[in-house]
Amino acid sequence: ILNNELAPGYSALEQELGERLGVSRTPVRAAMQRLQDEGLVETRPRHGMRVKPMSPDDVREVHELTCCLEVMAAEKLASRGLDADSPEIAELQQATDDMEACLERDDLEGWAEADRRFHRAILEHCGNQRLARIGRSVSEQCQRVRMVTLRLRKDLHNSAFDHKAVVEAILRH
């Protein structure tokens, strides 16, 4: 669902999903409950599940929440006083380099993966485990937005530049 392999509107019965995933219906049912709690699917008795579409409000809300959490995480990461040779900064720089390389090859899925790694690294290295845990949950929803809107974006080249500016700001503390 997050990578749009099961697109909005996709429907399946528990048994079909179990066969597809090679598991029994019990873990499928538990997973469907969790996905429903997260707002990704709706379950219907005797009809299985359906992947929910994303509304403009869903996209806006995920974006707003992501901005709040990642700004705080970047601020905390910057306050750690890392230098350019630190593994955390190297991870961020590698993600931005990968983003640029993917754009040169017109590899949008690769760009999306590098973008996901960049944002995840900010959360993981911020030094606040609760912020990182909540951020991971929102990051999963952001991945879905990223993949659904990937081919609609016109600003991907500016995105790599903006990500490098974030790394520079973190280095300046």
C-alpha cells in the first residue's frame, strides 16, 4: 500500500491476501485491523478489504504533520554539533547524492527511495527516540503520498538542492 503496489481502490478477501502473502487468515485479519486503524484500508464483512483513496485533505494533513516532526528532528540533530565527517551527516549526504543520480537517470522510484532514506535518517539520528518512533509512523504515510504523487511533481530537481541546504544548516548547528 505504501509503495502503491496495492493502489487505492484495490479490493481483496482475507483468503486471497493470505494466499498472495503465503500466510493464514489470522495474521491477515490482524494486519487488516492495524491498517484500518491507520486509515489505509477499510474492511467490510464478507467483502474483505479495500485500499482507501487519498483525499487532498489526507495529503495536506500528512504533509503538515511531517513538517512539524521533521523540523523538530532537524533542530535536535543540528544541536548535536555533528561535523562533516560524522556517519549521520554522511548518510544524509549519500541520500542527496543518490537523489541527484536518480534524477539524471530519470529513475523516479530510486529518487523516492533516496528521499525516504533522507527523511528517515533525520528522524533516526535526532536523539529523541519517541520523536523518531512517531516520525516513523508518519513517514510511512508520507511514503504513500510520495509514491502516489511521484509522477505529478515538477520540482524534483529543486528538491535535491533543498535537501543539501538542510544538511548544510545542520552542519552550521
